[in-house]
Amino acid sequence: MVKITLKISLVAVLLLFSVLSVSQVAAAEQNIQYPGPLVSTNWVAQHLQTIENPNQTQIRLVEVSKSSYASWHIPGAVHVKWGSEVFAPGTDHMVLDYSDMKQVLRKLGVTPDTKIIIYADGLDQAARFYWTLKYWNIANVSMMNGEKSVWKAENRPTSTVVPAVKQLSYTLKYPPDTKIDALLHPDVMYGLATGNVLFVDNRVAAEFNGQKIAVNKWERGGHIPGAVDIPAPENVTKNGMLLSDAELKEIFVSKGVTPDKNIITYCNTGVRASLGWFILSQVLKYPNVKNFDGSMRQYANDFYLPMQPTSFEVYQNFPQSPLSALNAGQDKMNAKISAVTIALEVRGFASKQFVLGSYIIAIIAIIVAVAGITKKK
């Protein structure tokens, strides 16, 4: 009887211990402090125990990359493939539509209460996915302040294990948050017509000045009139991490990008511009910032829209390749065609002279023959 009582007591103690342990873990997870839109690599490292558990939905770490996930990733991270799962299929870098966004969220195994932490090969890629989630009204999102390479450089743990995350249905709110998305009509057109919008170009200087152009994507080089150029990530990062808030503010304010303005960021495909948008709206807390998702891919191909410098100014000093080389080749071909044409004309003239001479000789012969016949008579 005493043994049975002891066994029951032992079982009760174990059950109580289990309940307390689960309660403590749950309380610890519920009390996780989220710093804001940016989390450090140290913060991620401190929460790896939670992140590595595929059954929890407190924190979901997401790597956005094209192919490097398989070789190594942060332990517990799930994969979003750069390109096919970040942009709408069949478009050139346009935002995911409603159904595709739901599919990606289902794959991530998240709920509206899940804190989603994003990292990527480049901060602009992470920012693009962050902006996409915000566009679809997903509030609990942060970005790791450090490219993927930073994590490895800090000698932190890595893994090749793909976590067995359970797919969950996600109720996505509609409509999307259009306050952070600039459309060509009416947002960009309004800015051009009124001057009440400051355009921030996040491309490199060569693209901004029209010296570099992706002829397979857009036909004109240059920038939106009145835009200021702040390349991102080049001018806003150091060693794969964002500069300090004070440094970032100084960079943007020095170009006249201040919180009182209506701002539209853009680049070539809305990726770099997402990082510009992230810094201004999420880090520096500027109230009126939009990302022009269409960017130069859309703007430069609409020939009625103004560009600086003009196309004529750009093509005057266009690089030797590919257009100048093509023109030089065409000039050589034209010279050959001219030479052949002249030769043919000379031959033609000679042929005409030969035929005319033959006609004259024949006529003379006929005259002589007729004269001879007449004489005989």
C-alpha cells in the first residue's frame, strides 16, 4: 500500500513538473521582446532554441535566397525562393498577388501572431520581401540587420537541415495596403504634374545619369525629373549591415529628403527601392513614403514620360558597345554595298556600250548589204 502511494505521489510530482516546465516555456515565449522592424544577429542567436523548433509558431525565421539555402542556412530557417516566390509569376518583378501570397504564407507555417524575421543574401532582397508582407497587411515582421554572409562571418551556427514546418492556412486581409505602394497612375503622374512629390532614386550613379542601361528591359536611360540619387545598399550599408540611424538620417537629409515631404522611392525593379523605403518609413519613421513597384521597368518604357537627361543627350556619348559597335558594323556593310553597287553600275555601263556598238555594227552591215544589192541591180 505504501509502495502504491509512493508511486502515485511520484507520478503526480512528475506531472506537476511537466506542467510547470511547459508553462514556463510558454510564458518565456509569450514574453519575448521584439525590438522593432530591425533585429540584430545577436537577437536571432539568442532565440535559436525557439526558432529551431518547427512545431512552434512564435518566431519564424525566413531566408530569402535563390540557391544558397541548400548549402547552408541559419538553423530553423525556412526558405523563400528569390524570384519565383517573391514576385508575381509571369511578371517582371511585380508584387505577389493575393492567391500567391497565401500560398507562400501557408508554406511558412505562420499565423497572424507569428513574428516573421527575414534575412537574405542582400539587405535589399530582404527588404523587398518585408515590403511585400507589409503590402499584404502582415504586421508582425522584422528584418535581420545583416546579410546572410554576416552571420557566417560572426562564426555563428549553420545548418543544412530543412525544418519540418507544418503548413497552415492563413487568412489574408483584403485589400492590400496601397499607402505604401506607388502606382504610375495616379501617384507618379501626380508627382510629375504638381511637384509635390520627391522622387528618391536608389540606383547607382551610372544608371541615374543614363550612362548605364539595361537594353533588354527598358529602352531609355536616365531618371525621373527632379529625383535625387541615394544608391542602396551601396551608400546606406557597411560590411553588410545598415548604418546607424543618425548616419542614415544625415545621408537622406543632406539630399533634401526630409520627413515633411511626400516621398516615392524607385530603382529598376522595385528591389533597391524597397530598402530605401524600409530605411525611411520603418527605421527613420518618415510618415509618407511609397515604393514605386513598377520603377524604371515601367516608367522608362512609356515614351511619353519625361526623362533626365533626354535620350538624345544620352545616346550622343553612348558606350562603344553595343550600339556604337552595331553602327560601325553597319557603316562597313554600307561601304561594301556601295562598292558592289558601283561595280555593278560600271559593268552595266560597259554592257550598255557593248550592246549599242553591236547595234551600230549590225546597222552598218545591213546598210552595206543593201547598198551592194542595189549596185548589182
